[in-house]
Amino acid sequence: MRLWSLHPQYLDSKGLVALWREGLLAQAVLVGKTIGYKHHPQLVRFLQSPSPRKYIAAYLRLIYDEAVRRGYHFDEKKIGPCSTVKPLLVTRGQIEYEWSHLTNKLKTRAPSWLSHIETVKQPESHPLFQVVPGDISEWELVAAQSDRSGAPIASIQPGTGSRCGISQWPSKNFAPGDFL
């Protein structure tokens, strides 16, 4: 699961569809409709927000808006109740890490899309987030692999440790088309 802090305008078509599906999965977790992913690191900032359900709905609303701008047909009714929320904070280091991660993915998945965005010098955040100075977020898996001085610590394997949940598809209560 990757809930990008970057503005969804930078995602290629596969990335935007994946973000929509993963955002809907995150919403399902936050409303208690799944047994898996409850402790996934990507959910930390939503769980720490004043109203996790409203924040994930606001996050999804802006992904939906980007999809509409591109002419995609996402199901708006899948977004939970939404209201105006104050921005969440994201660090510049997190944005830079995600930009590097995205551009590396696009080198093989969508080089033509990468050429479309590679001139961006300072990527914008998803509109739900306000960028502040700082390093990569503590919840980011990469940050968990070294301490603040950069010294390596024991790596965390999927399904072990407190920072990772057990990855399994939440088949309970879902139909095949629920995440499209």
C-alpha cells in the first residue's frame, strides 16, 4: 500500500488507478470493514489525524478530482462522508523521498510519462498536505531501516515487528468490483 503525499497529477495511469484502489482499501480499514492492514505504516498519519475517516475521504476526493480531470470514470459513491478538513503536515524530506521513489518506478513502468514530469524541480504535495521542513517521515519503511544518525538497524521483514501489519487481501465484506 502506498498513499502518496505527492500530488496525484504526477502519477501515470497505472499509478493513479492503484492509488484509488489503495485509498479505498485504506478507507475500508479506517471504517473497520477489514481485518488486515490495521497497522500498516501508510495509515499512521490518518490514524493520528483528528478524524481519520474524514481525512481519508478528503484524500480520496482529490484523487477522484484528478481522475475526472483526466477523463477517467471512478465511482464517486465509494468515497465516504467528506467535510472540510485542515491540512495534515508532511515533511519536505518525505516529498523528496516519494519523488525519487516515483521517478525510479516510472523509469521502467512508464518512461514516456516520466519524460512528461521530469522537468519538475520541486514537486507539489497532495492538496491535503502542507509541506514543512524535515526528513523522511518516521512511518516510512525506509526510515525504519536506519536510526537518525544513519546507522543501519535490523531490517524489518514483512509480517514481523510492530511497524508492519500482515499483508493479506481483505476478502471479507468485499465484492470483486469494490475497489474500481
